[in-house]
Amino acid sequence: MKIIAFAAGLLVIAACTVNVYDYSTHAGSGGGLKPPDTVYVQNPSSGFAVVPPEVPDTVISKYPLLGGGHVLIKECGDWSSYTLFGCRTETDGVAFDLRPVMISTTASDGSVTKEFHLEFTCRIQAYMIDSDMENSLLDDGSAPSVSGGMALPVVTGTELVTLVANRTSFPFLAEEAVDYEGDWMADGTLLYEAVFNSSEWMVRDICASEQLIVSSESPDFRMIFGDTERRLLQQFFDIFVVHNGEPPVLPVGGGRSLERGTGRSSNR
């Protein structure tokens, strides 16, 4: 029986590749070294690596773009993600950040699968929020905490914002968000972050538009992204979606910076 169990164990080990990283370069808090640890397991039959969003040995780098923005790159094995930072529009009372994201996974046969997301961060000053809106946001039986910070419920049917790329409107509803988190600040400011699944054609239309507007009905605002922000979007799509990280003609923004590291990033 022991021989059979041992042989079965060998078959299980042979069925998958276990990547073990040596943490010899990672110093612990007590001055010692962390022991090796398994980062992820790859199944050769599917060819896809099941990689956590962030692990200690994720390589992080920045690709600066013309206009002051940058693309944050995270790489681990056959998995990589690319997020644009710096695309913001604001007016009195409202500041809105748009971050397109592409996640790329390479299979064992060399084929590449791409996923797309759109991340929003919106900060709304207290005077923009009327009492009716505040009540509607708190309809889930929640009440403001004493500290002023709380997670807002996602209200079904609530339209957060609409992006208008040229003449095409893309409404984003709260119940369609794959991730949503909102907080009331101590001064009454509303801050929320939302993540939505997207598609390559939608990201293309938004990034390539000659005019890009973000609007909301409650609270009521309408803001236009400037030329600098639209160029950042165009560079992101052209360099990373179309040309897989290589500038098509001339280096854009000087290429990847020398700032590289591992582990979690604070650039959010």
C-alpha cells in the first residue's frame, strides 16, 4: 500500500508544475530571511497559470507617457496587467479619474488572452450632494458612522456616470460594477471607486475618441477630458493593446523607467 500511495503522489506532482521562489532577497522584520514559498501552480493541460492579482514576487514597473501620466505594469509568470494613471478631469466640486486596465495571459501554445476593465474614482464635494441624493445612497438600512467613513451600498438601477466618446454614450450602472466601494469623508465629501468589465472595442472607442465627456445626473455635472488626457488614452491603447508594449515608431515617454520592484504597489 505504501508503494501505491508513493506512486500516486508522483503522478500528482507530475501533473502540474509548482513554481517555488527563493525569498533570499526578502529580508524579514526581525532581520532574518523568509523561507521559500509556493507562488502559483500551473496546469499544463489548460496552459494557463492561475496567478493571484499580487504576490510577493510580482515584478512592478512604470512606463512613463508623454503628458505626465504613466502605465503601471505588473508581471508574474505568464500573467501581466497594465493600468493607465494620470487621466483626470475636474471642476469645482468634482474630480474624476479614469483608468483603463488590460490583463494579459499567455497560454502554453503562445496564444494570448486579453481582458479589459475600466476603473473610476470620483470625489464629490459636500455642497454638490443634496439631501435627496444622500438619502437614496443610504437606503440599504445603513447610517453614517460617527467617524464619517462608511461603505455605501450599491443601489440597483443607480447610474454612476456616463462616458460619451464622440457621439457614443456608455452608461455605467452601480449594479453592473464588479467592485464598488464608497465612503463619506469627515467633511461630507463623497468618494467612490468602481470597477467595470469592458471589451476591447469599448476601450478602443473611449481611448481613440476626439472628444471624451463624463457626465452624471445625480449629482449633476458634465466634464470634458482635455487634449493631454486624451493623448494619454491614445498612447495606452496604441502601445499596450495594439503593439504589446512596444512603441510603434518612436519611443513614447522614454520607455520603461528604471523604477522596478516586487510586491504591492502604492501607486493607486
